[in-house]
Amino acid sequence: QKVATPDNILKVTQFAPQMIAEKHVQVAMFDPELEGIVKKYSLDGTLQAPEAKLDYLHINAINVGGNKGDRLLSRDYEHTTTIANDGSVSINLKGTWTNHWSDKEADQIRALFPQIDKLPRQIRENFWHVIGNSLTKHIVRVFVPKGSTLIENSGFNYPLKSSEENGYTVWYSEVDVAVGGQTSFSLSYKLPEQLDLKTGDNYRFLIQKQAGAEQETIKHTVQLSDQVIQIADYPARATQGSENLTTTTDLNTDRYFELLVRKK
């Protein structure tokens, strides 16, 4: 009823496209025809279908600690691609998660709930735990091209375990972030397909954002071995011939990168 008013309809039409692009809106329909339209425009929240020679990444984090610490986290990722002289492609992924709880945050919450410190101890402690003043725990799943080979991993609660889902290889573990603290984790792996450097080939990378996630960034770097040269790239990052191409951007939506390379 609120949306149906003329003023609010105008507001919705203004912010809806951005909310959809940033994956804060998802849609499900019972009608098969309407559901087909939803799928066509990627409004159903499904992962993109796997493609040959596409370096794909989706990082899915599920808050399982019983608190609302997600709102306090920023997540920064470094994705480094190394293209070897034989066309093989290796990836190093590093995640740095920071919890931004502070005394200012606590003061703001006390202003909203002025009686909180007068509650019985157990209720008070439970409240602060749920609101985010406690260890933030996540199950983390990393989706990569099927057949990728894990080389090493560190910083997780336990070594990565492997499964398959939606046509991708999935590695998963747990990550904790202390109140006001920072946690880093990393993994290295090799992609299943090689580039054809004799005639020239495209290295394509897509990172698909987790729906609803906020405060995320990606630093994507491509390192070229000594016999590999860059011909063109998208989006433009460096001059032709550079051996180290880097782009840093937010992850407010899916991000796509492409680089045409060949042997010298």
C-alpha cells in the first residue's frame, strides 16, 4: 500500500535499478513464465553457469555465530593471477576481514537502549553478543572453476575441504574475526585450462558478488611471465607491454576483467 502512492512509486523507480544491480533485491515467482523473466535478468540469485576458459570466483560467507557482526565487517580481497610461459594460470587469493566495533558503536547503542546496563547480567551479556560485541564466526565457501587444483591455504579455522556445487569446485572452512580485530586468510590454486599463447588468447575473470553483501573491495592483479605480453585489456589498466596490471574496485556488483595475451 505504501509503494502504491505516487511519491513512493517515483522513489522506487529511482533506487530500484541500483538495488537490483547491487543484489539487494531478489525475486521468486510461482508462475513459470514470470520466473523465466526473473531468471533472464538474473534476479533470482543463482550463480552464473560455468563457461570454458572463464576464471570464476564467488566468495560466500554465512554468519553462524548467533550475532549480527556482519554489519561491522569490511572485507577486502586481493586476487593475483600469474600467467606462465606455457599458458598455465595460477591464482593467489587473500582475504582481509576487519571488525569495526568501537566505543562509539557501544555509545550509540546505549543511546537507543538506555536501560540496557540495568538489565540482569545474563540478559545484558546476551544482548551485547547478539548486537555484535562478540566474536564473529562465518562459514566461508569459495567457488572456482571445476577441476581447479588447490596448492595451499592458510588462516582458516581448519584446512579447506572440497566439494562440488552448481558446476564449480567449492572449497570451504570457517573464519573468525575478533571484536575490533582483523583476520587474514589465503589460498593458492591452479586453473584447469591453459591459454593458447601461440596465437593469442583471452584471460577472462568474473567475480560474482554475494547477494546482500556490503563493504567489500577487490584488488585484481595479473602478473605476466617473461615471455608473455599484453595485447589489450578490459577495463583498461596499464600501457601495452606492462608485466603487472592492477585494478582496485568495490564489489558493489559483479566485476569482470579481460586480458588478451600472447607469447613474445
